[in-house]
Amino acid sequence: MSNIVALNAPPRRQRLCDRTSALVDCFARQRRIPDDVFWLKENAELLNILECTGRSLSEADLEPHLTFYHQLPDRISFFPQYYRFLLSIGLDLEDLGLPGTQMERLCAWVGTQKLAEAELSDLQRAESRRLLARRGVGSGLVDTHLDDRLRAFINRPETFALPNKKAAYELTHIVFYLSEYGRSDPQLDAHALMSLEYTGILAHLEQNMDLLAEVCVAIRQAGRLPSPIWEDAVRANLSGFSIVADDQMALTDHYHEYLVSTWAMVAAGADDTGSAVPVGRCVFVQPDGAAPVLRAMSAALMSFGQTRSADWEQMQSGVLDMLDEESALTLQTTVASSPLFGNFFEIFARATQL
């Protein structure tokens, strides 16, 4: 008699539609509680990605959010400082299939209270405008010159040829809002497209897969195709993710990289890359990837001092000679990933002396 142990393990890879129910339950019930602002952030991000990728969920799938949904009027009146999170979650729940129509009333209340006028950031004003417009609350609640300022910001490629994560993420989110998350043409001009390209180059140099995934999505929402090298890097990163059911591990994990990488792969038509989601409190562990080179490349360039040139062809061999083998490979792959690398380098080199 043989002893055979059958392991009822989930499949290693699943399409997003097969992971959705487990993801919703994980973020709604297992990781944090709704009184935690990080719960609001995590669930707003997950539901937003599910909604903008065209998911259609059953009432049973969304049941973990039912109580929270019904509490939204009380929460938004008591915590108006979190109105964008609360509106985003409620709107997405209704649009994903949760029965209810209260978000029209709550959007109207936010408009009446003029909460958008409390926003100092144009990016937050743009998000508020989009959220309220989803239930017909007019764009007159924010200033009419908002688009002009947003476009002026993204139309300066020089900003995005130097490391500045805040600016980089604002760029991708401005494209998300201008395109209605891929539902309309954001009408980006050549300078804005160059800004996205430079941001992608920097993200690949740094091996920042979170930012690189957002850049790939934004480029597709602008009606263009991202570098295949960038999308391959995001796919490899997502494929290597470990999702661990663990009650003890800290939640300072890489859940956001997992979510936006999933989003990028759905946009690219590669929706079979993500790991299955186990039952329970899950932690998202990002795999080790290629060696980042951004810091080492910057140090190498600075060491050239007065002899530093803005011409990549002239600087290439000297920079590569100062890098270890893995970093040099990352740099060479990045160069091959974009036809605009030479233009990017003219700014990145900072060869003009004071």
C-alpha cells in the first residue's frame, strides 16, 4: 500500500478575474481595519484598478465591503479630510456591481461643502474633479485653468530627466485623470510623451517596478505602446511575486507594486502573470530583480567633473568601465529600451558648469 499525500495547493498563476474575490476579501477584511487610513488607501487603490480594468463583480464578491458602504454617509461627514478616499471607494463599489445609488447624493454633498476648494495641490484638485464628475457634479467646483497648469507641468521633459519621485508619480496620475483612466484620449503633445519616456528610463535605471508599471499604463492610456523591455521587466517582476498567508509578518510590504504591475499586465494583454492569492492575511513579497544602476551611474558621472559631457556616445565607455557587471548590464538594457536615451542623457548628465 503506497502512501500518497495530495497537496491541495492553489495554482501558481491566475488571471485577475480568478484572483479578484480573494483580493477583495484580503484587503477588506484581513490586512487592516476600516478605521485605519492605510485601509482606505489600500482598498481605494485595489478597487480603482478593478474598476478601470473593466471588472464586473458579483454581489457576493463585494459583500466584504457592504457594511462599510452603508456607513459612508456617516464617515464622510465625520472625516471630510478623507473625502477623496471615501468617494473613490464608494463610487467604485457601485460601478463594480454593489447594489446602491447613494454616491450621487454624497458627491452632491461634497460639492455643496466645497471640499475640493480645500485642496492646495493641482493633482488633488484633478482627482476631486474626476471623482465628482462620475456622478454629474460639475467641473465648475475647481478652477477653469486647472488643465492648463497640469499640462504645463507635464510638458516640461527636463523635470523628468532627473530623479524626482514625487514629480514622476504626479506625471503618471495626471495622465490617468486626463484620460479618465484610459476611457478618453488625453491629447498629450510630444513634450508630455517625452516626459513619460524620460520617467520610464529613470524607473528602469532604478529598477523601480512600481513606477515603471505606472509609466507603461500611462503610455498606453495616451494611445502609444511602451517599450517591450519595460513591459517584460514588469511582467517578470509580477511573475516572481510571493503572496504569503502570514499573521505575523509586517504589512510594510510591496502590495502596491503587485497591484500596479497587475494593472500594467492587464493593459498589455498579459493577464496570466500573477500569483494565486491564498486565504487569510496576505503579505506581498517582491522578488529580487536586476541590479539598479541609477545611483552608481550618477556617482560615475559626477566623478568626471569638468570633463563630463552631455554626449552619451562620448561618455558611454567611461561610465560602463566604472560599473560592476550587473549594473553595466542594467544600463545597457536601459539604453536599448528607448530611442530617446541620448536625449535623456543630455539633461541627466548635467554637464553645464556654473
